[in-house]
Amino acid sequence: MACKKCSKYPVRRNMCNKCFVEWFEKSSRKEIRESGFKKNEKVHLIDTEDINYSVLRHIFEQVIKLPLTFTEDGKKIFPSSMDSEARDLLERFFKERKANTKSIHLLKNFEQDDIEYYAELKRINGRKKTYSDDTSILIKALDKNFKNIKTSLSKAQQSLKDL
Ligand SMILES: [Zn+2]
């Protein structure tokens, strides 16, 4: 089997490293475009002090090169992965935790493993995220039998945002 985009040997998601990077950047670009940022718009990229923040910062500065003004009173952008979105949705219902609905989540369509793999390929440093809480362990267990459960939960989290 070869990479689904070229004929090289696949290493991640049926893609070679080069195509994986292209896919990751193209998807991020699409997500950012759909969020409708304007040139020089004020944004506040929340520093979660981990690899997700570093990756999103890299995407903004090196990949899309959209001139934005980074300031504390701007539109809030939160670098949460699909894993966080799925966990947050379940916790809203089972632990009655408040949802983080006031911010834009630009990495929500990526699994945490893919974000970290991208970081590794691009040599982006940052603290890796671990999901060792009860809810994440439950999701991991379900994920073995229901392949798209994380995607489904993350999508539900988005559509229930205003609930
Ligand atoms: Zn390829």
C-alpha cells in the first residue's frame, strides 16, 4: 500500500510525512478561513503552555501568514484538540461542567496524536498533553469499538455550543 496522495511509503493516516504535513496545514487553513478572521483583527490566542499552543502559533505565523493583532482583549482562540472537545462534551452532561463556548477552537478537528506528530515533523517544541482523567479513559475505551466516537462527540460539542 502506498501513500493515498503520492506513491511513497505511508507512515501516518495512510500518508507519507510530506503529504501528512500538507494535509494538516490545508485543514488548519480551511478551519481558519471558515472562522472568518479579517486582516489585522484583534485576537487573543490563549497560551495553554503546551504543544497545542505552539502548533497553532506556528500555523498562524509560518503557514497562513494572515496579519492579526495578538492582544489580550481580542477574540479568544483556544487550541483544544478533538480529544479535549470530546471530553468536554461528556463532562458537560455527566459532571455538569460549564462549556467553554465563548472561544474559537481551531484545532478541534485534529486528534491529539496528529497534532503531536505534526509538531515532531516540524520540530515544534512544547509540553505534550496527557489525557488521564476518567472521562478520557472512557473515551479511549469506547474508541476501540466505535471508531469515530471522538469525531462524533467533538462535532456534537460544536453543534450544542449554544445550549
Ligand atoms: Zn505522500
